[in-house]
Amino acid sequence: MDRTLSAASRHNARAGEFQTRPLLDFVTALVGREDAVLRSIREETPRKGLPDIGIGPDEGRILHFLVSACGARKAVEVGTLAGYSACWIARALPADGALHTIEYEPKHAAVARANIARAGLSSRITLHEGPGGEVLAKLSPLGPFDFCFIDADKTGYPVYARWAADHLRSGGMVALDNAYLFGKLHRDDLAASDVDASKVPAMRACLNLLLDESLFTSCAMIPTGEGLAVAVRR
């Protein structure tokens, strides 16, 4: 038996005992608190016909922390949705900072633009519509960037992460949401008909890229509900 793995498994199981719903609600209210504008953006997203797949206030606060910690001035986001995460990122940038966020769906982009304006962040956020890979190629000359957040189509993650590796400054950070792949990252037995089957190798390839020590000095998994993988560019 692998004693190291066994010990790690025991630790994870024990940590899970403490993560009760009342505790998590308390911590969210204490640390992940959001103001009225952010709350309304998050709560109105599904009512406006957009999928309810965005990050929550806890993840938003983590993004704000990471952007602040690396002293970011120029950031990129792949996957805008309603603009909730973009607002968290932009608020952590200095007054003259810039976030370029990318959204494929025109309907989502229209909602996001209105939300960004309502948050008073239009001067700090530029929203680009189109496929992630194509827009990133156009943003390349504006680099190097300080921070990159990826929360879009999962099969595209390796391409987006590779772009981040090529266009982040030394010390810059990349963060990937849904890194647990909805609880299926470790599964090798998914049926071909499973909607996430093709995403497993893509997410694993992406995480292996972040673990490449010739590219990144450090990589960690923040155990949010969805898993947030973070790496620091060498």
C-alpha cells in the first residue's frame, strides 16, 4: 500500500468532515461577502436566460485575492458569461489597469456589457466577442500579461492554458475553474456517450501543462467546490 497516498486520503476525508453547510455559509458571509451590485449580477444571471454556471462569491473573493497578490495590471479572462467574475477581477486591478475578457455567445456578451457598466467598470474592462483561441491570438501583441482566468469550454482548456504560458510575465498567474471536471477528472470508465467524456483528457493535459516545472514555478489546487487550479509562471 502507498502509505503517502493513504495518509493524504485520510487527511482529505477528515477535512471533509468539517465542511458542513452551516460552516460554509458562515465563511461565505464572513469572507466571501459581495456588495449589492455583485449580488444582483449573480442572482439575475439565470433569470436573464443565461446558464447558472458562473462562479460564486467565494471564488470571486479568491480571484480578487490572486489578482492583488501578483500585483496584476493587465489581465485576461476566457469565458465572460454575465460578467460577474470579470467584475471581481477588475476591482482588484489598479485604476489604470485593464482586463480583456472573451465571450463566445452574443447574448451573454450583451448581458455582461450591461452588468459591467452597472458596476462602473467599463473603463477597466474590454469585452471581446468570438472564439477564445481566435481572440487570444489578437490579444497576444498586448502582452505580457499578469493574470489569466480560464472558465470556458473545457475541451479548449489546453489551448488557453498554453497561450497563458506563452504570454504571462514571470511571476504572473493563471487560474482554471472547474478543474475537478464536475467530479469526473479521475474517471477512466466514462461511457463514450457521457457529455464529459471528451473533456477528461483535455483537463488532464491542461493540468499537466501547469505542472511542467520548465514553465511554472508552482502549481496548486484550491479545493473550491469546482476545484480551482492555480499556477505561477516561471
